[in-house]
Amino acid sequence: MEHTYQYSWIIPFITLPVPLLIGMGLLLFPATTKKSRRIWAFPSIFLLSIVMLFSTDLSIQQINSSSIYQYVWSWTINNDFSLEFGHLIDPLTSILLILITTVGILVLIYSDNYMSHDQGYLRFFAYMTLFNTSMLGLVTSSNLIQIYIFWELVGMCSYLLIGFWFTRPIAANACQKAFVTNRVGDFGLLLGILGFYWITGSLEFRDLFEIFKNLTFNNEIHSLFVTLCAFLLFSGAIAKSAQFPLHVWLPDAMEGPTPISALIHAATMVAAGIFLVARLLPLFIIIPYIMNLIALIGIITLLFGATLALAQKDIKRSLAYSTMSQLGYMMLALGMGSYRAALFHLITHAYSKALLFLGSGSIIHSMEALVGYSPNKSQNMVLMGGLTKQVPITKLAFFLGTLSLCGIPPFACFWSKDEILSDSWLYSPMFAIIASFTTGLTAFYMFRVYLLTFEGHLNLHFQNYSGKKNSSFYSISLWGKEQSKILKKKNFLLALPTISNNEKVSFFCKKTYPIAGNIRNITQLFFNINFFDIKKIFSYPPESDNTMLFPMLVLILFTLFIGIIGIPFNQLIQEEISLDILSKLLTPSLNLLYQITNYSVDWYEFVTNAAFSVSIVYFGIFIASSLYKPVYSSLQNCNFLNSFVKKGPKRIIRDKILKGIYNWSYNRGYIDAFYGIYLIASIRRLAKLIHFFDRRIIDGITNGIGVISFFIGEGIKYVGGGRISSYLLLYLFYTLIFLFVYLFLLVQ
């Protein structure tokens, strides 16, 4: 066991050769590297699988022994300052390692087919592997400065991946928005790290917690300064985990490819903020104001995210706000001291949300085969529907993920979310009511997404959309040159791409496509219809390839059974041997000597609370089913207001309320508009004012002194002519002036 721990430092470096080799290959041998691009999926997945096996072994040892292993070595020593690096293996690290590697492997397998058409295939796998590497380094870090280094690497990778299709202005703006928003939190995190180093003189977690505990109990530090430093540390988690009010980057992050969205929302970036708060909980729990603030931010975020998801039309954006809401549950649990419940929900939500995002990617992949690449069409749920028979496996995966996220037993998220709800009743009845109400909203908007996407009829038919791919500059920079033969039949266009198999290497996908082939225009002929003697050919989206379906099937198993590990069976069967795995893996560590809410089961209370929460969920499902019936005569039936509101003189007030709710949700709570009008505009005005002051005042004074010196020099040049008679005349002139002034003053 000790032998395994000694080599655990290599975990973040196992996958590092892949992005390095891809970068060197593209730099030194670009043609050869691009020709054999599909080879690089294999080492990326293989090396991450090795990390998964290594992490599994460490987790088993944690379950058996519950030991903590930390090894550090000095990097810089100068007088009293010592900067150390190392790795820390404890229950929190081991469970996060398994989460990152399992989700990462499935997303990489999925990406091999999803990105097979893209010119940036190699760049994509380099970024994704570096993303996983950075997250592995983050969770194994043993001190704050090391966490900050990997924290910034995670932010850099997210910037590169969100803006992967940087030729699209909206993607470029999205990655910049994510970068700037996270810099706000990261700057606060850096200030908080420096503040606690000034207080304790240490950056190592174990020493930091112990020193801070002693200083606090002896009243040797100022409480206001400590609270400020703790808030600055927490601000990093607010930005990274998309908590209110720094959540605005998360929905725009959907501009990247769908596998990136799955990884960001499940196991990497947003999980980093929850991990940081969980790691620093021994620090925060001494400061009651910070714990209350964490819980308050969590409850605001979970309600805010749920309301913003109600009226979104983009399927990925709806899931993004869902992630925001679920992260609010985790932050609420951490603020309440429910360490176990927060991390349990992090695990169950990660697998369920990864399943939903990969399912949405499969839907988008299929829709693009019908309408061509167009986010406004291929991701718009209003234009979907009737996909049940065409994509049955994707539908099953999405449906099970939806049930899990709603909290329907016995799926994974039910066990973790219900645990948070139970603890919230003990912490604050008001918070518990809001959290319970949000479960109903979650069920509503998730089944709204499901019904609009899969039930009813394919709404594209009523809009006479064709399979012709829109011509734009995106086609050149993203999908390659379009090679298709257009078959014209009256007013309908059916795109039939011509694909040449010029790639021979593929490890995970039987079908191979050239970079220039527009494979997303492949459609399946479904039926012909005669309507007023006008014959039209309709085509339905095809099901995704097996390479994309396999990760979803594996995630279905996780969604079904991962919640079982959190059930305390030992309390049911009254045995001495504990079968509750999470009781050991999610045990607070690192000198966590302060009382944290423990998970004890009163099964009567558990069943009562579960019945209440599940009833709310079913009520939300009922409302969604009533409003979004799978019977669409036109696109207008998909509208939230037109489906729910019946115009009449007695319902004007209700109409205004519902319209206000709809506009609030669809316009993202007007937070983005508020930032744009007041914050960004104010900063620009301030920048212009500072620029004017710097250019006209500061530079004006400097330039003015230079100009004055120039004119004085020019004047003196004409005075010094070199003639002694002129000098004597000037001397007498100044002498007379001096005498006249002296005599005038003397007379006065």
C-alpha cells in the first residue's frame, strides 16, 4: 500500500505526453500528423484509463484503511519563506480522481466520432487531455499555491475549448466572457491565499488549518480581516462553479462542442469550485459568517438557475442552467456543513449530467444531418419533436438522465438530493421550502426539454426546412469544403454528400470520414406525403453511431446504480460491517476537528421526506406534461404562454404575471443586460476618462514642459550672438531695470 502511495505523484503527469506530442507533431511534421490524426484518440484514452486504474486502487485502499498520505518537497527556500510542492491522497482526492477519469474516458470515446469530421480534431484531443491533466493536478495538490497554479490551467483549457470554433464570433465572445468572469474570482482567490499566508505563515493545508484554529481560539487575529480573506477564497469558487452573481459565463460556454460541455459540467471546471470549498471547509467552518454566506449563495443560485431554465429554447443552454441549479444544491449543503451530502450529489449529478449532455450531443449530431450545421436550428428544441422512433437509444438515455436529475427513485440523484433536502429542514425551514420548491421546477423544465425534443411530430416539416447546408464562412473554417450533389424535387432540396474514404486508421469508429466531408448532411428517407397534389420528401435524423452510443449506455449504468453506494445498508440490516462506501470515501479529513453534519438515518423520517419531495417532483412533471403535450399542430403550440394562457378579460393579471415569468427566464433574469448596460458601460466610461486624463493631463504636462524648454532654448539662441558690445548693452539694460525697481520700492 505504501508503495502505491509513493508513486501517486505521477498521476497528473501520465496523460501529459499526449498534448505535448500532438503539439510537437503539428509543429515539426504537420502533414504526417494530420494524416494519421485518428491514431491520437487511442493514447489519450489509454493513458487516462491507466490513471483510472491507479485511482481505483487508491480508493480501495482508502476504504480499507482511511489513511491520509502526503508527500512534499521544497522548491524554493529563502530565509523564513519556503515554497513546497507535493501531492495529497485522502478520501476527497480519491473519489474525485475516479470521477474525473471515468467521465473523461467516456467523453473522449464519444468525441472520437463526434469530432471525426472536424479539421481541429487533433487540437481538440490535445486540449481535452490537457484539461483532464490540469484537473488531476488540482485535486492532488497539497497546498494553496499549487492549487492556484492548476486552477489557472483549468481556466486556460476551458478558454481554449469554449472558443474551439474561434472563427465564429459568438464562440470567440463566449470564451472571452468565461475568461474575464473567472478572472474576477481568480483574483479574489489569489488575494485570499496571500491573506491567509500573512496570517498563518503557511500554505500547506494541514499546517494552515491547525495554525488558524489555534489563532482563532486564542483571539489573536482580527475577525473582520479573517472574514474578508475567507470571502476572497470563496470568490474563486463562486466564479468557477458558476454561482450567483458570477454565473453568466456558464450558458455561453455552450458555444463549444458538446463533449466539452459534458466535461465542463460534469467532472472538471464546475466541480473544481465545489472541490475547493470542500477542501477548505475546515477553514470556513470556524467562521460562521462565511458558512452562512456559502449557504445563502447556494440557495440563491439553485432557485435562480431553475427559473432561468424554464423558457430556454436551446437544449444545451437549458442543461447549462440546470447545472447551475444543481451546483447551488451542492453549495447549500457545504454551507450547512453537510460535507457528505454535497460530495455525494457532486458524484451522482456528474454522471447524470454527462449522460444528458452526451444525449443532447447525439440529438444535435442527428439534427445537423437534417438541417446542416446551424446552432439556431440543430439545438433549438422548438424545431425538434417526434424523434422517438428515429433515435430510440438516445431517447432512452436522455429519459433516464432526466428521471435521475428530477430526483425520481431509485435513480442516482434521488439519494443525494433527498439527503440535502433532509439536512436543509434542520438548518433552515425557509431554505428547505425554497429547495423543495426548486425540485418541482427541476422536474418541470427537464420534462419540458424531454417532451419538446422527443414527443409529438418533427416540427421542421412545418417550416419546410431542407437538408441543404447553409453556406457561410463557417463551412470553410470548421467543416471543410462542402461536397454534395443537390437533388431538386420541386420545392424540396435533399443533400446527398459524396464521401471518399481517404482515411484508413480508426480505433473506435468503424466509419471513417475525410476532413472535407460534410457527414452531417446524411439523411434517412422516411416517407412521402401528397398534400394538394404537391409531393414532398421528408427525412428524419438518423441515430448516432455505436461509438457515441456506447458511452451513453455506460453512463446509464452509473445513473441507475451509483446512488446505491450512498445508502447505509448497515443501518438497515443491523450488521457490524459497514456497507456504506461513501461513509468512508466521503469522511472529512485533514484535521477537520470541528463538528460537521453527520449522516444518520431515521428511516421513517427519510421515507416521509422522500414522499414529500417525490410528490413535488411528480407535480412538476404533471404540469410540464399538461403544458407541452406531444400534439403539435404548429410551432406556436410549443410556446410556453400560448400553451398555458387562454386569453380573456378576467385573466389579464395572470397573463401579465406569466408573461413576466417567461420574459424573466428567456432573457436570463436580465443579469447579462444589467452587466452590459451598467457594469461594462461604466467601466468603459471610466476607462475613457482615465485615458483622457492620461493623454491630456499627464502626457500634456510632460509634453508642455518639453515645448516650453524648446521655445526657451530657441529664444536664448538668438541672445547669445558672440558680440561683446551686445552683451554689455544687455547687461546695462538689466542693471537699469533693477535700479528703477529698487528706487521705486525705496520711495514706497
